Amino acid sequence: MSQAPILPGATLGVMGGGQLGRMFVHAAQRLGYFTAVLDPDPHSPAGLVSHHHIQTAYTDAQGLQQLADVSAAVTTEFENVPAQALQALATRRPVAPGAACVAIAQDRIQEKAHFSACAARSGVGCAPHAVIQSEADLRAVPADLLPGILKTARLGYDGKGQVRVTTREELTAAWAQLKNVPCVLEKMLPLVAECSVLVARGHDGQVVSYAPQRNVHVGGILAVTHAYPGCLPAELAARAEAATKAIAQQIGYVGLLCVEFFVVQGAQGLDLVVNEMAPRPHNSGHHTIDACDHSQFDLQVHAMAGLPLPQPRQHSPALLLNLLGDIWFDAQGRERTPDWAQVLALPGAHLHLYGKTEARAGRKMGHLTLTGADVAGVQATARRCAELLGLPGLDT
Ligand code: ADP
Ligand code: MG
């Protein structure tokens, strides 16, 4: 579908008011757009900085009507936005990504089926797995999928909705623990590394991409992203980038897409396994704000508005450190404010806080992007920040 560009001065809408919505709003407003956020939370990070904030449930017909009334186009900042809400909006306004693409990303079963269908074109398959929706499925699980990770098909994030299992008995217990909802059992792979790729695809089929970044998770949550030449072997990075484009193209995706990969040791050297996709900007792409000439949020705006998609260029090596609520508490569990002044005195330290009023362990409160003239300098600044703030994951 081609669409006349929606130009600055118009209002762009977003479903969801989290930090991703907030950074989308910042990017849109910088370009001269007005913004509308739909999120029930009166203190949502994006709602707080948007021109319009519609405070209703995501399925509220009136709220959706209002969003469509004020917005020239609509996007989403979280994948669990109800598909029927996007469908309802799409009857009135261009919606990118579309409900069908978001629906695939919402469900690991569909997602894996999509990745498998793309494998011939993308050159990358998913981890060996089995779909578990019935007792019969459970009994039929092949022994070589154990040890494995049982993941709920829907609504998992940051390692939630997952149980690691070694035996059949554990598997049965884990499925019961997950309330016997549809699940995927994935073989536990010995990961050498993890990486992700961001691409943006326009209504006209044009695709641009960022170089893949290497991600380090701690306790199932992204802790560190390395984004500089050499953060991954070049051949592997090129394959991941090409695979991500194929995954976007095959479903006619419009918008910003992130695909996560595992790097594993294969018989012929390092190999890639595709893990999951996010139909929106991604935590592992936040460095693009400070290290690239166009951020992932800029490209989200371009794609939804039908503007041309410039190939982004990274102008600085970058390291991204996530700031979770844990660092708002001292060893005795007393709340404190991290020492931002010391961090902000460091060259190339870009602090992003999401405006969340309540810190909780594991809650994403902000991130730090370190940029600099060379990789060694950026790594040294990151180490200093990690030391000052007590951040994990940099040594991996
Ligand atoms: P989430 O939706 O929580 O991000 P993921 O499927 O990405 O779920 O899993 C979270 C993390 O758990 C991954 O980033 C990886 O570190 C680990 N993990 C997930 N699946 C596997 C697997 N099959 N083998 C080894 N590690 C895994
Ligand atoms: Mg993940």
C-alpha cells in the first residue's frame, strides 16, 4: 500500500505510554508533529510528555475513537496491544505495524511458525521446539528437547512466563505452574552470545537497517548492549541483518522491527538461531538516539508517516547500560537517588530517565548510553559508570 506522506504539523498516535512511547513522542515532537498517547495510567511515561493523553483501556471503544479522531496515523509501543484494537483503528487511520504482524509477534507459536516459514529465505532457523497445548502434546515431547525452557505462548517478557526444566516430571509440573496455557518448549541451547537487529520498512517496501548489536541479559532482563564495529563477528552480523530484512519482508511489515538472535557453536563454527521479534523499537536499540544520525524512534515516525526512510549511520561506537530500579536501593533496602552528578561528569555519558515515579527491583527506569571517539574509550567510561552505579553485565 502506498500512502501520501503525513507531514509535520499533523498528530501521530501511539498505543501504550511506556518508555518506548515516550521516546517515540520525543522523536515525533522534534520533527514538529503533535502526539497522542492512549494509556490508562495517568502517570505513564509517554502520557506525561504528549500533547494528548487518552486515559482509557486499550480496548475501550470510545478511547480508540478519540485516538482515531485526533491522530493522522497510529503506531504501537508494546506488542501486547489487543489486535482487535489495532483492527478497529485501521478502519479509520493508517496503522503501522498492522494488526496481523503484531498478532504474530504476540504469540510464540505463530512467531516460530513465521520464522520457520522464512528460514529458506532468511537462512536462519529457530531453536528445536515443540508446541504444547494438550496433555497429548506434553506426552509427545521428544526426549532430545530436554533440558529445555518452557515458555508461555503469550504475554511473556523479560524472562517472565518461563520455566527451565530438565526432566519430564519437571516439564509436567512447569506446565501446571503456568496454568496449562498454550506453551512452547524450547531446547536449552548453549549460547555463545545474543544479538538483535533493528530494521525499518516503509509502506512502499523500502527497508533500511542498523548494524546488529550484542546483548547481555542478567536474570532474563537486558543489562548491556554493545554496539560498535567488532561487537560481533562480521559474517555473523551480516547474516543476522539479512535474515531480519527477510523476516520483515515476508509479512509485508511496516514500521520498526527488532529481531533477537542467539549465537551458538555449530559444527562449522558460530551459527545463528532466531529467538523472537518485537513489532516496535527495542531496548537494545536505545543507543541509536545518541550514536546514530537517525534513531530507531525517528525511523518509527518516518515509517508510520509514510516519509522516506534514510539509511541510518552510526557516528560513534556505543555501549548501552540499562538502569533498573534495583540501583535506587542501598544494601539495606533503603531508597536513594543514584549519583547522577558523577555519571554526568563523564564525557560521552548520555542519561535517559523515563519519568517513572516509583522504583522497583527489575523495573526499567532508564538507560545510559556511552559514546566516544573509540571503542576502548567507550568501554572504559562504561566500566566507570557500572562501578559508580553498581550495574551488572559488563564483564560478559
Ligand atoms: P523474553 O520474552 O523474556 O525476552 P526470551 O525468549 O527472549 O524471552 O528469553 C529470555 C532470555 O532467556 C534470552 O534472552 C536468553 O538469554 C534465555 N533463553 C531463552 N531461550 C533460550 C534457549 N532456548 N536456550 C538458552 N537460553 C535461552
Ligand atoms: Mg527476549
